[in-house]
Amino acid sequence: MKVIYLGLIGFGTIGSGVVKLLQEEKENLARKLGFELRLKKIADIDLGRPRPVSVPQDILCQDAMMIVNDPEIDIVIELMGGYEPARSIVKAALRNKKHVVTANKALLAEYGDEIWHIANEEGCELGFEASVGGTIPIIKTVRESLIANDISHLMAIMNGTTNYILSQMTDERKEFDQVLKEAQKLGFAEADPSFDIDGKDTAHKLAIVLGLAYGGSVKTMDFYCEGIREISHQDIEFALELGYRIKLLAIAFKRGSRIEARIHPTMIPSDHLLASVNSNYNAFYLVGSASGPIFLFGQGAGMMPTASAVLGDVVDIAKKLKGEGGKRVGLRDPEVHVLRPLDLVPFDEICTNYYFRFMAVDRAGVLSKISGILGNHNISIASVIQKGRKKDGAVPIVMVTHEARERDVQDALEKIEQLDVVHERVKVIRIEDERLK
């Protein structure tokens, strides 16, 4: 039986999952494919730590370049994570005419252009399904299945840690700090959770999806990104009262020739498909010009879900090496696109609906002062809630607006926060609700 040789760089959680799948599904894969996928070499800096799988000692090494320079190895699986040395190793592998499969979202988000360029020059395949959405086939869907579609908009939950935290805050009525500690104990959040809760992980994933969906280059610094640190239980309670749930969403809309892209906590109607996605699950809601709405849901991370996506890419490439399936054509395959920067709508030009929570002195005339400033900045109020819950002599006033422009909102809030009757910074959460448009 013919053999396709694999080299694995990075024998951590996901790498262990890939080895486990290759071991458990070896016979099934060989029967289905007509050839064997054989793991020839594994490289990792720490070969002594315990792992959930066993492998022969003679296939282990600490030098990744042994894999890159091995003439027998056809496909290199990069699961190191981070920028360097992963960037140099992937580039070297491609220069050595080896196909690459990676789950490294940070690497592709920041250096994808140069990596795709090298892949194009060397005629190599680059598989990266596992970089976004874990086991959810969002890359394949956008890259291949929707190639005949203009994608008018996308809203997605791309980070399981933040979704778990917001779900627990909503359903268990707990505060952010308490839920974060619980998430860390359960392994859903890192000891330093900033990469997740500040939206950086989501930003890397959105950059990759934007490039695929709209055929251009974009960096994480090019679009607005806000995390969930400032979401309070009080805001979640008001959201529920208004008929919303709060999710950290990656959002993209096609606006003529430009793309609107942003990441922030978002109120969405409780009956929206994304509102029902809880715990550490991920989901993608997108609309194609021919396909209409599409909803993808599943595990966005974890050893076996991510390993499943990695192995899917390995099989796709291996079949091409054996002359099956031909060449994939996609919206952003390096061999058919000269990458250009996407033309993004500046964040201060975006228009959406807003939730404001003011902590204001409970006396006559306060509401009219706030409403007057909003009106002077072309911001129309859709609904108001005023509660008698006093905090340091102030009560919360909650407003939901009709569609307004971000620049006008920020200018108005700057003036409102200067009022002596407003005691705290105004809490702002953006709303995506077609019923308010």
C-alpha cells in the first residue's frame, strides 16, 4: 500500500489529539483512502512531559528542522503556536516543497500574506481549517462551498472562553470575576486570560475569515476590538429585560465596495440563533447572496475537535498528492489571488443601535438633559428604563437607541459625562437587532 509520510511539529494538547486520531483511525483511513498516512517524525522541545498517547521513542526529536529537511516527509503539521519559531519553520517547510497544515491562527492573521505567497511560489498546499472554529468547517464553507456567493454579512461567536463566561453570568446570575475564576479552574480560561477576554483571539480568527470571505489582506489592528471585562451583571439583567442576550461577536458587513468589521460585546435578540449558543461552544451565522442564511455550530476548541479539523486538511492534501480531487479553488487560494488590503469602513462611521446605561442623580430634569444632548447629535431614543436602585445617590437610566453613527454617539457621550448629574462613565453596548433598523 502506498504511504504518505507526515511530520508533526508541536506535541502538546492538539498534537496529542492528532496522534491519537491517526492511531485509532489508522485502518479506517487506509481503507477509505487506499493509502496509509504514516507519522514518521514528531518534534517538540519538551519530550519528557506526560501525554495521553504513546509513540515509539525513535520517532521523537527536539529539532523541527529534522522534519523540514527530511526528503521522505510529504506533509508538515505545525502545532507549535505563536509567531516564532513557527513562522520561520513554516516558511522553510514550504521552501522545501512540503505541504503544510497548521492550526496557528495568530501566525496566519499576522503573517499569512507572506506565507501564502511562498506557498504559491513553491506550488504547495496550505491547510488551516483548525485555525478558526475548531471542528466547525467555517474555512471550507467560506473558501469552497460559498465561492459563488457574495457574503453580505457574518456574525460569529469565535471564542469559547468568553462565551462560557457570558453564559454563566446570564444563566447563573453571577458576576464576571467569579465566573472567570470558575472558568480557570475548569480549564476553559488560562491563568492569564487576557488573550481571550480582551478579544485578541477572536481578532486573529476574524482577520483570517475576512481575508477568505472578501479576497483581501487585513490585520487585527485594522478593525475595532473590545473585550468583555466591563460587562456587569447589572447590564446582563437589563439586557434580559429588554429581550436580549449579550455575546462577544465578530461582525462583518459588506457595504458596497467596503467592508465593515468589528469585535465587541453585542446585544442580540433572545430568539436569534446565536443567542442560544452557550457554554464554550462557537457558532457562525452568515448570509450568502445565493445560499441565504447559514448557521454552523460546534466545539471551537479542545484536543479532539481541533485534531479532527487538522486531520481533515491532511486527508485533503494527501488525496491530491495521490491524484484525487484535483486542485481546490477558493476565494483566497494563493495561486489565484494577488492580495490587496481590504477597504474597511472606519469604525467611527459605522451605524448600529446602542444600549446606554447612565448612573444619574434622581431628580427632575436629568432625563431631559441627557435626551437633549443625544438629540443634538442625531441620536433618537427607542426606549427608556429608569429604575429606583440607588448607588451613591444615583439611579440607573437605560436607553436603547434607533440606528446611530458611532462618531455621533462618542461625541454625545463625552458631553453627557461632563454633566454634574452623571456619576459614572456611561456604559455602552452595541445592539444588532433587525427590528430596530
